Amino acid sequence: MICSKLSIIMPVLDESAGIDAALTALAPYRERGAEVIVVDGGSRDDTRLRALPSADYVLAAERGRATQMNAGSVVARGDVLLFLHADTLLPDKADALILGGLAESARVWGRFDVRFDRRGLHSLVALMMNIRSRLTGIATGDQAMFATRAAFDCAGGFPSIALMEDVALSVRLKRIGRPLCIRACATTSARRWRRHGMFRTIFLMWWLRLAYFFGADPARLARRYGYACVE
């Protein structure tokens, strides 16, 4: 399989404070032929306006990461789709790692290892996340998931749920094949962990996953996670 173009899809909501830096970090990828698609879920600030000069497309979609990322995939022209949170930075030359890795491994989807932008106990949490992901074949949005267009379409895209859309898509993609786990690290913000406390956040994340596994309503879980007005 030869993959020639990468589409980077970024769902955003009220990211005015950080969108300039997030998109500036993607400028080298655009110079090498990747396209950047920003999908806004109804920001109340000037996120969309700030994104316009540094993205190929800036779209509006119904709020919800799954809905926003699916909307971005509709206009994407790449052979491979990379889903990137606004507070996550890719490792150097991530495009080459993705396209080359998929071609060499003959796999059709994957993710990066993750680390936080803070050290200490955050490093241990990230290590455990990466180990769990390798053992289970389940990726999270913080790990910058990617998939070939063909595999993403075959999986039906992200399910239209308010939370755990990354886990649900991983399950679907696992039916096609195991993920490519790239050891280079995407760096994600620890802002939620700082805001709510390390141990409280660890407990909440594990509780949410367990509740989802046993069939809890994703909309209810999203409200517990802190997403307001999610249906």
C-alpha cells in the first residue's frame, strides 16, 4: 500500500487561546503536502476566525468530537486521515512516520505513544496508557489516531456518541487489523489533570471506561466527564 497524502483533522471548541500555536506547529506538514482541516463545534470565541489563515478548511459542525471529526473526513482528500486534538502536538516528522509505517507494516490504522506536557507522576500515567494501548489494541484521541481512508470508511467512521468515540472506533478498526503503535510520542496537555487533580482524574477515567464497557449511556458519561449540553 502506497499512501501519498495526509489529511489532519482537528475538532475544536473555544480554543482561541491555543489555536494559533496548534496550527503553527502544523505548518511544516502543509508545506510537505498535508492538508489541515479544522472543524468547529460552535465556539463562542474567535477560534474559527483565528484558524482561517492557517488551515486549508475551517468547517462548522454540530458539537461533539465524533460529529466534528466525521464532518472533517467528508471533505478530506488524503489517503490517510489523522485525528488531532487541538491541545496535542505531533512528534517530529509524524507524517513520514505514519505514511512510511503503514506502508512498511501493511497495517491500516494506528496511533502514537503519548506523553504529557508535565513530568513527574504524569510520566507514569502516560507510560501506563501506552502499555494498556499496546496490550488491548485500543487507542485514545490523545494518541493522535490515524487510519487509511479505506479502513475508516469500512469501519463506518466515528460512531455518533458523546464520549468514548475513540474507543468505539478502535474496536471497529480492530476487526480489520491490529494497530500500528508508533513509539514516537505525541505531547498532550495536562490541563484537565491540573484542573481536577491527578488522582481524581485517574479514578474518573477508569470509572468512565468501566461504565462504558458495561453499557452505560455515552451521553450520561459525557456529562459526568464535564461536557455541558451534550446529547
